[in-house]
Amino acid sequence: MERACAGAKARAGTSAVACAVACSRSDRRTGSCRARAGRPTRLWEVGGGRGESSFARRASTESPSVSAKGGREEEEEEDDLRVAFVERKTKETSVFVKINLDGTGKCDCASGVPFLDHMLDQIASHGLFDVEVKAEGDIWIDDHHTTEDIALAFGQCLSRALGTRAGIQRFGDFSAPLDEALVHVVMDLSGRPHLSCDLEIPAERIGTFQTEMVEHFFQSLANTSGMTLHIRQLAGKNSHHIVEATFKAFARALRQACSPDPRRQGAVASSKGVLTQS
Ligand SMILES: [Mn+2]
């Protein structure tokens, strides 16, 4: 059984392994595997290779009118899922991230940084992604390396789960309130890493979490995912509220950007024809 994982080095001195899986029943022999949202994934049983996402084809059959009737490719569609995982090890951290873009909002996160777990839960539950994060980092120093490396792995994982990015909405825009806080997030899954972040977080720390790491988290994620990301705080006084509103808005914007655009019929949403980084 083929197990073709693409190595990647997000940072000098780093070894990272990332796999995305995208297949239909017809190409399961290649070792890639998908399972439909809500069904148990067989990712680990069969491994996977860097998938040319079958989402393009799936997107073309996913318009409500077709899927409601049980489309002609229903059998193959059953096995389609945008899932990827990344393992990343350095002398500072050991990180595992797995994302199912078509999940149900399940979060299984143990980063060693409690507030970050709370924020990853926001991404999962409001993005309706299944997110698994396991990390062992040098948190006896501080939360910096662990937070950064999770973000780098998350971004890489996201990019792999998206495959060619064909058939998706590409853009996402959401403003989330949390009591007095209001944060606006706009993104473009363009393949072009960029972050503009305008947050004024009064507290230096929330729990053990250094609030300056919010921007660093999103910068790292934008770099490895190939995402243009703008974050604007429109209101807010309470640090916890501001950061949580940011992650909620990010989650909803990402959910929107990753979601299928049936009118694209599986085409890449770019006049250039390409949205990936390489
Ligand atoms: Mn850093």
C-alpha cells in the first residue's frame, strides 16, 4: 500500500511530515482514503498521499438539487472527505495536527496551553471542522514555541486538506461579537501569505497565554496555509472577549472560504487558474 507523504520544512532545523488524503472508491488502491463527515475516518488504516483533491469533482455534484436526489456519483461521493494531518518535530516541540474540513465541530485538543485549547475549540465548533491537536512543547520556557508551531502545522494541514482549492468559495468574511467585543475577519485562500492584524488587547496574558501570540499565531498560520488574512477589532475592552471573538470570526470566515461554490462546478476560483503556493 502506497504511503506517499510529502516532507516539508516550514522552518530551518525542522522535520515535518504532512499527508492529505483525497480519493474516491475507485482510487482507494492507491492508498489514499476519505470518509464522509460523520462517518469514521479510515485515514490511519490506509495512510495517504498528497491528494489532488477530489473536491473539485465533488463540488460539482454537491449542489443541493443534485445531492438531495442522490447524485449520479453518490457512491463515490460517499468516500470523499477533505482530511489532512501534519506531524512536526523540532528540538522545541512535537506537534500533531489533523483537520477534517467537512467535520461536525469536534475538537480533541491538548496543546499544553489551556487558553489555546479553548481557542482551537472555537475554530472547530464555529468552523464545523473536526480538529485534533496534540503537542508537547517547551512550555516550561513559555507558550511561544508551542503556539507558533501548532499554528505552522495547522496552516500546512489546512493547505493540504484543501488540495488544489478547486470548487471552493475562496473568500471569507465574518464579524463576530462577544459581549462588548466585535472583531472583523476577512480572508482569501489565495495561496498568498499575508496578515494584517489590528487588535488592541489590554492584558499581557490570559491564563498562561501571552496575548502577543495571537498575532504570531495568525501570522504563522497565514504563512504556511497560503492565506491572505485581515483582522480588525471594531470594539472590545475585555482581553478574553477580544481574542475569543477573533477566533470565532476566523472560524466562520474560514468555514465560508472552504465551503463549496456550486456555481464554480469544480473550477478554481481564480482568473489565473491556480490558488496554490508552489
Ligand atoms: Mn516565534
